[in-house]
Amino acid sequence: RDLLQIPIHHYIRVDYQALFKTVDDIGGVEIDVPMDMRYKDPYATPPLNININKGLQVLDGQKSMEYLRFRKGYANQDLGRINAQQEFLQALIEKVMSPASVIRIPQYIDTLYTYVDTDMSKKDMLDITREAIRIKPSEIEKHTIPGKSTMISGISYYQINESELAEMVGYLMSG
């Protein structure tokens, strides 16, 4: 809210289990994995043991989480991961909104509601979903906050370009 200077009316904090379960419920998400993804970090929460082969495949809930958390192989690390996350969300939305899947949205909301912390009721979520069904997944705009990666005193930071951010928010808020 403070960064983008836009009102936030509701929140949803999603537990990892919501992603696992939702992706498994819809039968997986098809992704063209751009590289072999290998990475282990036993100290991460939850611990990481990423092992995904390059190529077009349907990722189940566990592999989806690995895909979404991987960043070490991208030339631009976190920004590469953000792009992969946006592509994954696009594929997930397309799958959920497909004719075979759309009739099960109330079940998906039940699953999601089990694993989220939110100030919205199930009815609120269902009402929003009814409106969202009218949106074509290919018409959803996704943006990354403009800026650049930089090292300061040996620590990696992302410096926001505030003027470009203000321009982007103005564009998005204008409809």
C-alpha cells in the first residue's frame, strides 16, 4: 500500500500447502522448464531439494513449488525467478479457467480457504471469482516493479526506480 500508493481492500496470505493441493486438484500445470533445475538448501523454510529436468512437462504440487522457488540458474537470479513465477501463474490461471476446470472453482476455493489467512469470507472469494471468470487469462497484465539489482556492502538489493514505478502504477490504475 505504501510503496504503490494504492488502497488495499483485502488480503490473502497463502500457505505452501494451498499451492500443493490446488495444483494437484487441477491435475498439474504444464510448464516448459527452461533449464535443468538443481539446488539443495536444508536450512530454507521449508527445506529445498530442487530436482527438475529441462523441457515441457506437467508439474504436480511439489514440483511446482520447487519450480517457483528456484533462482540460482537464472542469469538475473531473482528477476528470472519472478518471470518464471509470472509464467507459472499464467499457466495456472489458464488451467483453472479452462472449461473442464471452471465448474470446480467452488471446490478450489474450499481448498484455498483451508490454507490461507484472509479477511475475506468464502462468499467474498466466490463473488470475486464469479467476476474474474469473465476475464480472459491472456488479457491479464503482469508487471515487475521497475528497478535494478545492486550490491551494497556485499549485500544484494533491488533498487526501485521510483519515477518509472509511479508511471507504471498510473498506467495500471487508469484501466
